[in-house]
Amino acid sequence: MMVVERIREVRQRVREARTQGRRIGFVPTMGALHAGHVSLIRAARADGGFVVVSIFVNPAQFDDGRDLEAYPRPLEDDLEVCTREGVDLVFAPKREEMCPDGPKTTVRVPGMSETMCGAFRPGHFDGVCTVVAKLFAIVQPDVAYFGEKDAQQLAIVRRMAADLNLPVEVRGCPLIRDTDGLATSSRNVYLSDQDRRRALALSRALLEARDAVVGGERDAGKLADAVRRQLADAEGVETEYVAVVDPDTLDDLECVAENVLVAAAVRVGTTRLIDNVLLRDLGERGGGG
Ligand code: PAF
């Protein structure tokens, strides 16, 4: 496995892989790799391409300097995971390599970036889009793999790639849960045992919403209210938002039809957690009421 810090070297390695007839699969990360990232790497490996993983804690997507400084950076462990999973190239640039004289250009998808998490983290998705656009320009992947755990990020990156005609397929991969139901996240390491138990209210409420939709509930307001009620009853859990939206446009739904994303963000102690359930092609499954 190659580990490189320089943009010029990534380009050279990718060019060599292409010369050998390989397609490029790309998994952008901020490190602290967990089972969710591993599932993305495995999806890329299964597609048989040259697999590139980037590890870069992107300052532009943090609205709070303390959060940025505290973000876990276990690079050695991450490299072990990448080696074990058969990654071909890790791009782990220093901050100066990615933004040598500070950021000037911003890539922004208005509207979609200001709802849900965007309402609580102003500028966050501008930072995400800008760094992802840069990473796409550096790695030039055929396919980029993103977790459905960050469903809003996935929808926004897809929209950015479509609007800018970027020649990359943005592929969503299923959210991965730990055995207790908690969605995997690099931030879960911040949770004490008690907070982790409390945090399970989030996945419980969302999975019940999923069951309700599967059972035929189509009233988005009722779904959102039920999730809000459960979270309000949970000790130590503070709700930021509950949204029932179209997973592609992030528009609020009144009535669930084909596709639905039920997403929520909470704070447990000082840790912010997001989770969601995504259902597609409901029309084909029937239901109603
Ligand atoms: O999902 C993440 O880890 C980050 O937002 C990403 C896509 C690597 C951009 O920094």
C-alpha cells in the first residue's frame, strides 16, 4: 500500500493505475476509521478498481475550533485498517498541501446546505463541498463511495457533482450499525458508557419510524412527531431536529410516496450524533393509510 502526502504524487500513481487499465475507486475520509468506512472500502474493492482512501481532517467543515482540535487522528491505526482492507493508495495530506495560502474559492450548494444539519452548523456543507471538489480534482475517481449515514452530505455532494458535470459516480453505501443499534461514527468514541446507553434512544426512535412506514404510515407529520416524542422522553438526549424529507432533494415531505429519509440529530452530553432511516421505492411495495 502506498501512503502519500503530495498531490503531485497522487496524480502520478493514479495515472499509472489508469495506464494499467484500472478504474479508480475513491473513499474520502477524515480518518478515525470505523466499520462504516470499512464497508465503503470493501464496496470499492468489490468493484475491482484501484482503491484510493484520503485521510484529511478538513478544517473548513468545522464551525467550532475546539471540535476541530479534539477530532480523533489515529493515523497509525487508520493505516493498519487500510493495509488490512487491501487499499492501494492512501492520500494523507498535511493542511498546507490542501490549502497552502488559506481558502479563497468556496463551492456551495445553496438551500440543501442550510436545512437539517446545515441549520445548526452554518458553513459546514460549504466546507464539505469545497474539499470534496478539490479531492475529486486531485484523485479524479470514476466512483466515489459515501455512507448513507451522512445522508444530507451524500445528497449535497451528488447535487454538486451533477451541477458541475464532474465525471464521477457518487455512490451511496448503507449505514452500518453496531450490535446495540448505534450508527457507527468517529464521534462515538467520545461517549461514556452511560451516554452510549442514552444515545440508543436515537436509533430506537428512527427504527420505529422505519417500521411504521413499512407498516403503511404515510403521514410525514405523524412520523416526525412520534420520533420527536420518543427523543423528548429519553433522559439526557437533547433533540436538534427531526426531518422527514425527500432523500434526493431534501425537501420536506407532507406525505410519504416513493422515497423517504427520516433523519435526526441529537446531543448526548457534549457529543452531537446524527442518524437516519432511508426507504426507497415504496410505491412498488404497496402500503397506504
Ligand atoms: O464524511 C466525511 O468524513 C467528510 O465530510 C468528507 C466527505 C471526508 C469531507 O471532508
